[in-house]
Amino acid sequence: MSDDLQCPECNKNMSKIVYGYPSEAVVHVVEEKGWILGGCTPSPIKFYCKDCKVSWSDDLGFDS
Ligand SMILES: [Zn+2]
């Protein structure tokens, strides 16, 4: 099972945004996978496409 999710716009893998205080292990995974640290305050935005520069929430709706 993969956490990777493809962008509905360009079909490339999106970056997952990880919230909460990042432990050393989490930072390692985030860097390895090219994910993004979203900070300590959770938000509905869970994914980001670096190519389209668009954020997506869990249900893949645009963040408007
Ligand atoms: Zn995209």
C-alpha cells in the first residue's frame, strides 16, 4: 500500500503534507519521499502538487 496519490490535474505523484511536531523519524521519511511538513496546526489540506502548485484536501477538492 502506498501513500502516494496522483494529482487529478497532471497525474504525477503529489506530496503529502504531514502535520504535527515532526520527530526525527518523521523528518527522515518526509525528506526521503519529498513530502512537506505542514507545521503543528492541522489543516484540511493534505496534499500538494509541486507541478501544478495546487493544494488538495482529503477529498481532492480544491482549496479555495
Ligand atoms: Zn499536478
